[in-house]
Amino acid sequence: MAAPGRLVVCPTPIGNLEDVTLRVLSALRDADLIACEDTRTTKVLLDRYGVSGERVRYDANVERRVAPRLVERMSGGAVVALVSDAGMPLVSDPGFVLVQACVAAGLAVEVLPGPSAALAAVVASGLPAETWRFVGFLPRKRGELEAVFRVPETLVAFESPRRVGASLAVLAAVDAARPVAVCRELTKVHEEVVRGTAAELADRYGDAEVRGEVVLVVGPAPPEAAALEVGVAALRRLVDAGARARPAAGVVAELTGLSANALYRALNVPEV
């Protein structure tokens, strides 16, 4: 019997094709099969570096159907390289189903380091990066978006260029003074990083036509805002357990030193 093959997860450039690593190119050359989010996009990279090889489509629409076939190939000894159109597979890109299937089948999964729009943006933003949260693409519903913008740590998110202005307006309504960086077309010819407060950038991008790939980086909430968020979360748990909001706010206020009125207003639950 042939020795089991393996999956090699290969990050690809997020814009500038020169950012591909030597290890990734070597893995792509050695692979028996390259699983691509879009075979046409990957072909541009492969042609640039003279890499040839069998390619198969592997995107979100087909991954549950294609993953078992790839696992079968690897179980027979094949090496499969997994790439997305840009950046690291699985990070807001297809690949999770295949990695899960490989783990379940006892196949080796090798992950190569490489370009990442999230990492590039959080560094370029100039905002605190000791602790940060990546949330993928921002939600569209206003309530969900407001909840995301209330996280206490630095926030990194992808956003459609058509929705940048609207999302910044929601953030400005949550906290107009929150520092933000709009990182656009990272590593490409027209790379741009615009920094300012949520209010300033909401005004700048309100009616602006934004083009290209966008990563938003939102600075951490002020300490008092972060403390309030923790207090509101505790208050919400009490209310969900059956406590009346107003008395429960008083209890949380005593334990945390926060304002009972501020907690109650932030909870936004009518007293019954």
C-alpha cells in the first residue's frame, strides 16, 4: 500500500505577487494536485513562477463535494496543496471542511506561513496590537454590527468597499472618538492607510466611492467603556436568569463601582 499523503496549506499573496514565499513555491511545484478557490486566479501566480501541475476547483460552493475526493487521493499517497485566491486558506476563505476531513482521516496537515491581510492591517494601523480580535467580514444587521463594535480590544475586520461608509457611521454612533484605520489595497500599487476617529472617517467615507479590498482596524475601547461592557454582560446574564433589570443593575454597580444608571441604560431593556 502507498504511504498516506498529506495536505499542505499554502498562503498566497494578498496583492503583490512577489510576496509569495520560497517554501510555498516549492510546495506548489511538488504537489500532485493543487486545490484552488479559483483556478484562474491561481493560474496567474503559477504562470508568474513557472509552476505547472494539476489544478482542481475548491471553493465554498463545492468543498463538501470535493473534500472527500481529495482525502481519497491523499490516502492513496498524493500530496495536495490548498490555496485560496489571496492570503491564508480557512481565514474567511474555503478550507475548513478539507482540514477537518484530513484530521478525521489521520492525514498530516502542514501549514506554511505567509501573507495575511489581517496581520498587515493591524500593524499598518498604528493601533495597539498586544491583544486584538479578528472577526472576518462584518455583519450587515445594525444590531449585530453595533455589538461587534463594542468589543473592548482592537478589532480587525474585512469589509466590502460598498459598505465602508455605512459601517463607519454605525461605529461613530457607538463611539465617535474611537480611533480607526481604513486599510485599502494592501501591498498593491494603490495601497492606502487612512487613520482618524470614527466620526472623522465616517464623514470622509460617507459619500465616497471606495474601491479595492478593505480591512478596517478599530482601536480598543477606552478603559471605562471596556469596564462598562463587562458590567453590562454580567447584568444581562442576571436579567436572562429572571432578575428585574433595575435592581440587578444596582447589585452589579455595587460589585464593580460602575454607575447603576449607566448599566441600566446600556442594557436597554424596559423594566417590568
